Amino acid sequence: MAKLPKQQKALLSVHMLRIVLELFTSTFLVSYILAQNPDNILGKGLINIGIFYIAWNATYGILDLIASYLIDKSNRATLLRCGIVFNLLLMIALVFWGEQISHWIVLAGAVCGMSDAFYYSSYIIMRNELSYNGSFKKYNAFATIGVNLVKVIVPIIMGYIIDASTFSTIAIYVIAVASVQFALTFLIKSTKPKGSKFELKNFFNYLKNDKFAWSKIKYTYFNAFVAGIKTSYNIIVVVLTVYIFKTNLKLGVFTSIFSLVTILALVAYRKSESNPKVNKFAIYLTSGVLPVIALIVMLLKTNTVTLVILNFTLTITSYFSDYVGSLERDAIIKNLNQYGYVAEHQFVTEITQIISRIMTFSFYIVVGLFSSFTALKIFLCIIIATNPLKNMIMYKQRLVRKELVAKNAELGIESSEKASTPIKKAETNV
């Protein structure tokens, strides 16, 4: 982190601690919910997971709209803190009422949605606004590697503590982490473009009237929809691991191993990005088809080994997608020189993903009603079949970005990726 500006260091530190908290809510909390029905994981367990994530995403979608309007009327860092506080409230509730979570599963999901809405509506904007001097790629690389290091170390520790003591005990430790995260936010001074407003209607009019812009940016929204389906990969990995091994320690061990291998793969990809001799299309295609191949092998011979291989391929393609998606998500809107619409663009991207996630998690409930591994296999076939499509859309995004960068260079417009300052003059929002 020595190469990053001070503000980016602070933001990255806050976000890495956020990943620790998300490992708890998206991995071990899911495992805990499944554990409430140990003899019916593929039935009641999946139904509860579906309800939990539908409540999460529905709340996230509604509050993300509200937060998007608030973000230009208040301190961005304040909204970030609100997201952390909601997470703290959930952890405190789990300490006292965790064993009864099946009775307040909708509320638990809603609180997670509140936390995500306030945290990410501010974090994504600040990540962009604090990135200049060509530092966005550098920040993204540090964030990806740092996040995955957390995912290597923390899951084993969490899994061991949960198995050795209680779920409430680890929740207490997580409260301490959230408290440190909250304190670190006071090191961040957010910035915003002067005169910036959240104008969703104007943004839609811009997309409607500027056919060239829509022809380019539409791939970001196509990718967001398919990415919403991909979100369930991480949950499927947890479900399959708990279904096979039953313990949180083994869940933590496998999560850590998969993350370690993923770090190595992402470092290799990062080094290949600037090498014109490396066939980028082949990388995207390989990442897209690996889970499909693993799924076919698992369907032909279902056992522990093939399920672990499937889990591994789902993890690596999910992380690759997250890394590339984070890099490309705002690149097109910026290279269209529409920096003032970044917040509106982020909102549309998030809502597109949320709609897709709600549709996907609705299928969890349907699969749970059948309560069979066969139904789960059919569901896996449906969602994993979209993975090659997603990677091809991401590759198209890459081509569009490069096209716009070249076009801007011809016009003498400095690329947003290399700009010495944000496209609009920034003002401090302390």
C-alpha cells in the first residue's frame, strides 16, 4: 500500500475490514442458517437462504436509490459509517438472538441490505473520486490482492473458532473488527465534482438520446444482469461444502485454499494485461468454460472429489469476474467523458444486478421445495450455463473501452484512466 495516496490507503483499509465482515455474513452466517436444519439442508435450509437473500437485495435496491440522492447532500464518509453501523447492529443481534435466526430471517436479510446500500453507494463513488494520477488500476490491483489475502487467512480462523466455541463468540470478535473499521473512516476526506447532483431522469434521457453512448454502455448493464446470477456462485460453494463436510473448519479451509490459488491466478493475469502477446480472449474463454466442464464431470460422477473441483472452478471464475468487472464497471462511462453521471451509472448497474439476484434466489426457494440433490443439479446447470456468456460480455466491454480510449487519444482528450485529476474539478467534502 506504500505506492497508494494516503486517502486511498485509508479507504482500502476500511474496505479490507469490510471483507472480513462479509466473509462472516456471506459464508459463515449462511452456514449457520443451513445448520438450523441439519437434516434438511437442501430443503428448508435452501428456502431460508433464498428468503434471506431476497430480503437482503430487495432492501438494498430500495435504499440504494435513497442513498444515491443523499450522497450529494451529505458527507460521503458519513453514509459509509451508516453502512458499518447497520452491520454492527446485525452482529449484536446475532450474539443475543442468533439461535432464533430462522424466526427473524427476513429482518436479518433486510439489515444486511441496509448496510450494503449505504456502504457501497458511498464506497464505489469514493473509490472513483479518490483515484487520479492513473491510480485506479493500481488501487484495484491492491484491493484485489489484499481482499484475497484476507480471504486466505480469515476463513480458517473463523471456522476454527466457531467449531471450537460458538457462533456467538465469533460474532463478538466481528463486532470488534467493525468498531475498528468505523474508527478508520475518520481518516478519509471524500471529494465530489463541484455542482454534482444525482439526476437519474437526466441520465436516462442521455442514454435515450445519445445512440452512440448507449451502443457502448449497454454492455456494462448486460454484464451486470448476468453478474447478478454469478453472485449465487459463492453461496452455492458454501451450500455444497456444508452439505459434504458439515463443519465450519473445513468450510474455512477450503475457502482459504481456493482464495490462495485465486490470488496466484490473478497476479499472473495482472502481469499479462500489458503483454500484447498474451491472448486475452483465450483467458476470458477459459475462465468461462471451466465451471461448465467441472459441472459436466460432476454430473457424470458425483462424489466428494468432483464436488470440490466444481467448487474450486466456481470460486476462481467468480473472483476473476469480480476483478475484471470492478476494472471495467466505470471505464466506459468515464471514457465517454461523462464523469458527472458516475453515481447514476452506478445506481443503474446495481439495480440491474439486484433484479437478477432476486430472480436467482427465488429459484433457491423453488429448489428447496423439491428438497433433492437432483433439483440442485438442475439449478446448477441453469446458472453455470450463463458463465461463458458473462465472460464474453466482459471481453466485449474490454474491447469497447479500448476503442473509446483510442478515439479520445485521436481527439486529444486525456483518458480518464491516466488523467492527472478527476474529469470535473473536485471539492473537499469533509
